[in-house]
Amino acid sequence: MRKGLITILVFIAAFVLFLATYDFRSEQKQQLENYDLSAEEYAMLQDGDLILRNGYGLVSDAIANSMNEEFHVSHVAILLKSDTASHGFRIIHCISQSLSEWDGVQEQSFPRFTKDSQRNSIMVVRLKGVPDSSRHLISQKALEYMDRRVPFDHSFDIEDSSHLYCSELPWLIIKNEFGIDIFKDKMNEQKDHMKFESFWNPDYFEVVFNHNTRR
């Protein structure tokens, strides 16, 4: 009994050490990077565009690796045009308290978002099939969710919109505002709606630019 307990404690200690070491190395790598978009790419951005990336740390890498998709991403956010913000845009997204001071839909500066993005992981996409004059509704509705302080959905229950996870936020807005369900073929037992591939599906989105090197 005692030997078994010691084995369990050693395993737990080793796992905690692994987590701490992984995140420490990720943090060191992040501090050394100076990742950013080019001036030409910033000029291509529009209000309501979506931006995808792979973040730093064990959680982000675990998400990207488990999805095993064409592009290595772990997060999606919404661009909000702002004349007072750095590079003319703010970021609205839904993240958990493990990555922020609080759970839920919130704002982040563009420089902070790129700083939190692994090199060559960013891609920007634009919803197709809607007038350019209407696409700003995506960011405006995202602001409304932020003002309501909608919390993060830790159960990843897409049937419950009182809590939202990162990709659920743009999916819900696009579905409600434009009647376009980008997850309509993903509602299955495999929970394919949690994958990010819908956001570069050419039936729904135009890829504005793509740094992602995983193919």
C-alpha cells in the first residue's frame, strides 16, 4: 500500500515538473520572439475579419496537436476596427482564466495578440457571401457579448450559448446575423465543430493571408 502511494506521488511530482518546465520553456521562447505582421498585411485587414493562431504553452500546443488539421492553430478571434488602437484594430475573443485575468469574451490589443502567437502561425480569413458593408456586424456583435461579460464555456457545450468557447463566438454571431452555419456539417458524435478547419473552408471564407507553415 505504502509503495503504491509513493509511486503515485512520484508520478504526480514528475507530471507537475513536466508542466512547469514546458511552460517555462514556452515563456522563454515567447520572450525571444518578435513576431508581427507586415505593413502590407495590416493594410489588408478589415473590420469583422477573423484571425487564427497557435499560442504558447502546453494547453495551446495540446489543442493544436489534438486537432491534427491542415494548419496548426489553437485559437480564433475577431478583428474590430478602431481608429485609436495600435495598427487600427482591436482583438475581441473568448479565452479562459488560465490565459487571462478572467474567463470569457474580452478585448486584447493587437500587439499583445501577436506577442502571444507562435511564429508563422497567424492566418486571417474573411467571411464570404455577405456585403462588405455588413461584415462589421461580426465585430459589433462580439462587442455586445463582451459588454455582457459572457463567460468561457469550459464544458464546450455548443447547445448552450450562455457560455462560449473561442470558435463558438464567431460561429454563433455568423449564424445569428447572416443565417450561415459554418458548423452545419460538423454536429456529430466526433464533435468536429470544435475543429478550426471550418474557418478556412472556401465555401464560407476567403483566406486574406496565411503565415501557417504546417501543411
